[in-house]
Amino acid sequence: MKIQELLVDKKPQVYTIDAAQTVEEAINAMAAHRISSLIVMDKESPVGIFTERDVLKTLLKFRDKPLTAIAVREVMTEKLIVARPDDELHAVMSAMVQADIRHMPVVSEGQIVGVLSMRDIIHHYVGSLRAELTYLQDYVRRLEDAQID
């Protein structure tokens, strides 16, 4: 399966935050949208990603500093590992596991068109396994019925 097929089902929404905004603003945006990451922008360009892990690192690094005084650019993850819409899902999943990340922006023609999460991948595979299990159960029932006749 290609990433673009998964994005169609997901109806991707890319949530962003300006690098100059505060960590408190980022946390509020993540809570309001019920998401666990934001793409960090500097003008029109993505410069990083801010995730739940970055929130925890911020709290540990700046114990005595209010979240309203910390810019997202100070604590974001700068290295963006990205996928392309025509990448195979299993390859992207493998890359995410190897890089120990849970969010991967999807880039097409220089623009971020979605953010794939490990949760998205798990939901896809669980759905596939359920369908396969149903197929196998039906197959076994038909075999049993054939033996009775």
C-alpha cells in the first residue's frame, strides 16, 4: 500500500505553529485539535516538528522557566524525516521504527500534505488483520460445511 492511499482514508489535516510562538501556545493548539504534533514553520517554510516528547523535554530542560517564556524554536525537533505519497507503507513504518519517531510529515512537490502517525499505521494494519481473520473464518466454515455434506 502506498502512503497516498492511507492519506485519502485519513483526510489529512496539517496543523502548524510559528517557530516564534510559545510552548504554551503549542500545547494549547495540540489540545484544542486533539493532536500530538505540530509542524513548526518559519514564514512559509517548515523548520521542524513539535511533539508530545518535546513537551516533556521542555519541562525537564526548563524547570524554572514558564512555558509562556519559551519559544517553540528552542525546543522543537529540527531534523524532519519525511515520506513521499508514493512511498510504500511498510517502508515508512520501518523508517519510523528505526528513527524512533511517531510522526512523519508527508511531502509532495515541496509542500507538507499530511502527517502520518504510528497510530495511523497501526489502525491500518489492525483493520487489515481483522479483514483477513474474517476471510479465514469464513473459509474454515465453508470447509467444515463441505465435510458435513
